[in-house]
Amino acid sequence: MFLRMKGAMAQLPAETLALTQAVQVALMWGDAAFAEASPLAVLPETGATILRPEIAGVIAAAYDRMMPVAADDKSHALRLFARLQAPAEPPRP
């Protein structure tokens, strides 16, 4: 992938640009998906740029092997939502 960088974008670290692009190509997001909030966050302790946990959760849910590769049905969103509500690990007895 090639990026044309100018202005403020040219000042961003390469890791931040790469992570941003990876998020945007992982799923088909709506045009305004990240208009008000970035998919990335900066850890205050280290200054490291990370993927926001809720965005990582959506990507993980979408790539669940039980999910269809693509869907036009609105129920697909409900299936993603259900996976986001499920605990990451099964409850221990």
C-alpha cells in the first residue's frame, strides 16, 4: 500500500499510519465510521499507539470462523453484536 502524505499526516510515525490503514482495510467501514473518533488510542504510560479495544473486538468478531465471509442481510450486524457481548473466555466452573 502506498500513501500520499502531506501536511499533518507526514508528521505521524510510520507505525501509526500502518495501523490506521490496516484497520481501514480489515473491514468495510461506513464513510463516517471514524469521522469523530480515531480507531487508535495512545497509551498515556508509554505513548504507544494501539488499536482501541472496541474496534479490535469488531474486527475479531467479523473474522470469527463461524461468520459468513460476506452478507447483505441486516441480521449480520446482530450476529456481530452478539459476538461482542460474549465473554472472551468461557466461564470457569
